[in-house]
Amino acid sequence: MAAHKRLTQKDIAQLAGVSQATVSLVLNGSPSDARRIPDDTRERVLKVIRDTGYVADPVARRMVNGLNRILGVFTYEPAFPSDQADFFLPFLLGIEDAAQELGYDLLLLTGAGKKRKIFGDNVRLRLADGCIVLGRQFDRDELPRLVGGDFPFVAVGRRDDAGGPVPYVGSDYAEATAELVARTKRMGHQKLGFIGFKEGAESSADRWTGFQQEMAGAELAFTHHHVGSDANALLDGLLAAGVTCVFCTELVDAIGLEAAARARGVLVPNALSIVVLGNHIRTEEPGRKFTSFAIPREAMGRGATQMLVRRLEQNEDVQQQLLTCQMLEGDTLGPVSR
């Protein structure tokens, strides 16, 4: 398989229909040199540079195979605010650990402005040899461009095809959710509830797929897709429907339901079991240890970094890997009371 082709000034010149010397003057020339180039020619060159995402290498190549040994890390969402820290930090720790082990530096690419874009007027993507992309949701217009382009990347988290298969390292949310549903059924639960998103991000869709996969012999008696809704209203709906076990995709809903149930004397798990579909790291403990599964966030970041380096150094074809989630025992799931 041919190596990933990196655009050169010669490529830019051919696309713009000018000489390589003209491209060099546009990029590196002095103001007096630039005045020698007609405005329409300069704009044509600059448009090709913007459209292709070309950035001149800032340092000489340090490897025979043309690598700077710099990996980009891009997210469409702010990575550092405190309300996002529990989501991003483990991924970043895994990425950093693997990059250090493999001898690569990291370059954090955060996009520009409120609407973050990988491809933009001031794109810096090609300062790196390749890029790790992470976040709950990706730009649906940019992902096909990444898949069809010549720039190596790997996504953290499963992604649907986008004009072709997307290289990724994700977690098997569907399998983990199905395992928890099967466990509740073995405990005698037949009327189940589901609170959370069923579509949108692939991680949400996978949880819903796993839930449906094991529903044979049980009834979905209550469903609600608005995260963060009034806990008392949710509890009213669950009890009225006769639900004995409810699955929450977000910890905030589980915490609210448990508190509302406790305030009313509805015992958890005796009268109502609560399961959370994925562990959520928080600085404050919610007071209960919810039955859930552990998302291998650090392993995902580490695996994505290792996969990207294999693509760079070994020209590896697109690979897709799902990691197993570990079950977390809690005190919010119990057998149906007789």
C-alpha cells in the first residue's frame, strides 16, 4: 500500500496553475517580492492553500520517512472547563502516555472561535504528522473530508461510516448495555424504563441498540429522552407504569431519581432499581454506588494513539477496534421484591 501523500509546494503550484517559485514567494517572499505577483494570482494560490489545508513544515523532517514526530489532538468541544474535565481528562492521559512511550510530541488543536473546525482559514493541522480526534459528536461535514483526504487520523470512539470506514478505537457500549439488561431480567425484572438519548451521537445509539437487543421477554413500560428532566415527574411516570428497573444514560438523572425516591420513602433497589449506562467521573460522590459499567477511557486514548502511529509508520489500513467495558457492581440493582 502506498504511503500517505503529503502535499508539497509543487502540488500547490500545479493545482493553482502557477510556478513553484510563485508559491514560494506567496508563502515566504518579502513584501517587495509579494508586490510582483498579481492580486488574482496570489488569491488563486491562497485559495488552493485554504482548500487543501496545506501548511509549510515548520521544521526540517527528522526522520527518513518524513515525520516530524508530532501528533495533533483535536476536539470539537472545549477540553478544559471543569464541567467537561471528567469526560476529557482520562482520554488525554491515555494519549499522552502512549505518545511519550512511542517518542512523539503532542500538539493540541482546539479549532478557532465558537464553531470549531478542523479545516479552516488558519488550519494548523499539517503541523502534525497525523491527528487524534475526540469528542461526543463530530462535524458531519468534516468527517467525510478527513476520510477521503490524505491526512492520517484516528477517532476516539466508534464512528459511523462517512464516505468510507472511519479508523477508531471505541468502547462496546452495546454489549455492556445488553449484559446489564440480561442481568436485570435474570433478577425477575420484566417492566423496564429507559431515560436518555436514543440517537444522535454514536455512543447514545449504541446504548439504545444494546438495550433493545436483550428486551425479549421484558416490556419497555416507560421511556423519556430528555436528560436532566424533573426527577419527581420522572419518578411519577415510572411508578405509574409499574417499572421495577430503570436504565439512565446520564448520571444526573440517576442521582435525581434516587434522591426523589428516598424523599418519598421509595426504597432503592427494593421498590425501584436504578442502572447507569456508563461510569461518570465526578469530583463529588453522589452518595450511592450505582450499578453501571466502566468506560475504558484511558485505554481508548492510548489505543487510538498507537493505531495512529501504526498508520504513520507502517501504512496500516483502516482499523476499527471496540474495547470491552467492565461491569461495576453497585447497590442500586436488586431482585424484584415478592
